[in-house]
Amino acid sequence: MGKKEAAERTGKAVLDAVRGWAHERPPLWLLRQAGRYLPEYRQVRAKARDFLGLCYAPELASEVTLQPLRRFDLDAAIVFSDILVIPDALGQTVRFEEGEGPVLEAITDAVAVGRLRAEGAVERLAPVMETVQRVRAELASDKTMIGFCGAPWTVASYMIGGRGSVDQAAARRFALTHQEAFEALLDMLVEVSAGYLAGQLRSGADVVQIFESWGGGLDEVAFRRWVIAPTEALVRKLRSRVRGAAVIGYVRGGSELLVEFAQATGVNAVGIDHTVPVGFARRRLSGVAAVQGNLDPLRLVAGGEQMRARAEEIVEAFTGTAHVFNLGHGIRPETPVGNVEELIAAVRGGE
Ligand code: CP3
């Protein structure tokens, strides 16, 4: 058994795999599994005032969290929320524009960092805790409940850039020219995120995932300082509040520095995107942490034989190791629902 710690097996397959247990076929869930590709999501979404309103309405958010599990044979639910609820709770203006994604009032100097309000931020996220409680109450006992937050660097890059960007140039420039203010912002995000994740675990989440969606594109010095160091601090602070907290660190755009990331941060599992070769992940990561991933979401959009063949290659690459099957990045809105069913059957080992 690929087991490193003396953690009891719980029968929740995703939690067990994250903690180091190997399964004959890997358990699975899908990044961003609730969302616009589901007609029932679009229906609920139309009832909410706006996207953040949906995140803060526990009744609707818990319904949307459970939708993919009603339709598909998935092993985990991930609480419906967004990584940008933290900037919102810190007092920054966050809007989600139709067809454009998130738009924030960009932070351009130290004064703007000083205006953020960390006190009370976790308390302002109480509706998310209530969503977790509601989902846990309805979820079968063999399903894993996942909580999440954005990693400090990824969240900071939205807060500084004001929106998503290909290269996070605004955030990289700010980090290099306003070092002190940038470090203060990362520290604040570490503190609030630790409290937020602890709250989700106490409300019934089994595992938490930290999304480093903009972890690529940094040089090695920056990756160590802005990705590895704050994530290490976040995991340590979280575990000082919730002992033995099970953590998945997802990094989009990971390189061979993922090995150092896994070792230094102490995450239980590393989530990898589809650009990471499975042979490398098996040889270099599987000895250090469980691995989650990594089918290209476009293979799921296209479907058919190429999707099933690649899914099987991924499953086989990690045979005998602790592996959670997943996509390399979030499911896309244009994904045909039938392809999701076929993918799940393929991962389960249906001939
Ligand atoms: O099932 C789930 O996982 C849903 C919960 C969830 C959402 N966002 C809901 C959402 C999760 C885990 C996220 C994480 C998230 N949010 C990330 C990290 C994962 C990743 O994709 O890299 C990031 C970078 C964000 C920020 C964000 N939120 C963006 C860039 C966008 C716009 C792009 C898009 O996918 O629409 C959002 C909006 C968002 N978050 C939607 C959903 C369902 C769509 C908005 C809508 O329904 O109107």
C-alpha cells in the first residue's frame, strides 16, 4: 500500500487516496464539476441576483453542489463558492461580468493593501460554512466533501491585476516593486485563508483543496517565494487549528518544481494539470504525495475513443499508487454531458 502515515482508512475513497491509500481503480471527481455545462445549474443560476449572491445563498449553493452527484457517479462533492470570496470578504469590490469573468477594483499601491480589512473576514464567509453543513447532511457517507480556497499568489494576482490575465504581469511587477506591501498582502491572505479552510473542515468538509491556478509563468525564485512559501505557511497554520487536516495542493502550470512544492508544503496530494507528463509524476511525485489529475478538459469536450484511451493511460500510469482521477483544469461550459458519463465509465474500468 502506498501509505506513509498511520491514517485509518475511512471508506471515503477520495479522502483515503489523498491520505496515501492506493485503490484498484482510482476514485474521481472533476474540477469545477458544478457549473454552466449542466442545464440544472443554469436554472438555479437564473434565480440568483448575481454570481456572488449564489455563492452566499446556502440553500441554492448546496443544491448546485449536489447537482453533479445526482447525475453522475462521482466520489466527491466540492462546495459551491469561488476563490474570489476572500477578496470580497476583505472589502475589495468584486464583480462577475457576464462573458468576461471576474472584475476587481485593482490594488495599485500600499495604501490600497492597507485598506483591506482582515478582521471579521472569516466571519463574513459564514454562508459558505452553512453550505458545507447542508451538503454534508445530504451526502452519502462514502462520498468525500471537499472545501477550498485560492492559493495566496493566485488570489493576490486577481486582487492586483483586477482580472485574470495570461501572464499576471501586473502582480509580478507589483511584487517586485512594492515588496513590503506585497508580502503584507500574502501574509493577510495566508491568515484569512487558514481560518476559512479551518471553518470549512469544522463544518463537515473532509479535505480542502488550495487552487494555485496561476502557478505557471514564474521563475524559480518567484515560485519558491510566492507559491511554495505562502502555501507552506497556510498548510502549517491550518494544521495548527485542525490537526491532521487533509490538503490537496493544485498547481496549474507546474514544472519539476512540483516535487519541491510537495516536499516543502507538506500537502497530502498534489493536483497536476494535463501538461505534466504522467511518467514524471509517477516517478518523482508519487513517492512524496498522492497525485490528482490530469486529463485535458478538451479531451472531455471532444469525447470518444481518444478520451477513453487517454483516461486509461492515466489510470495505468498511477496503478498501485495513491491517485485521484481528475481533469487537469476546470470542466468547460461546452462539455457534452454524455461525455462526462462516458469518462466516468472508462475510469471505473467498464470495458
Ligand atoms: O464545482 C465547482 O468546482 C464549482 C465551484 C467553483 C467555482 N469556481 C464556481 C464558479 C470553484 C472550485 C471555483 C474556483 C475558481 N474560481 C478558480 C480556481 C480553479 C480554476 O478554474 O483555475 C478560479 C481561478 C476562479 C475565479 C473565477 N470564477 C473565474 C476566472 C471565473 C470566470 C470564468 C468561468 O469559469 O466562468 C469565475 C466564475 C465562476 N466560478 C463560475 C462558476 C460556476 C461561472 C460563473 C457563472 O455561473 O456565472
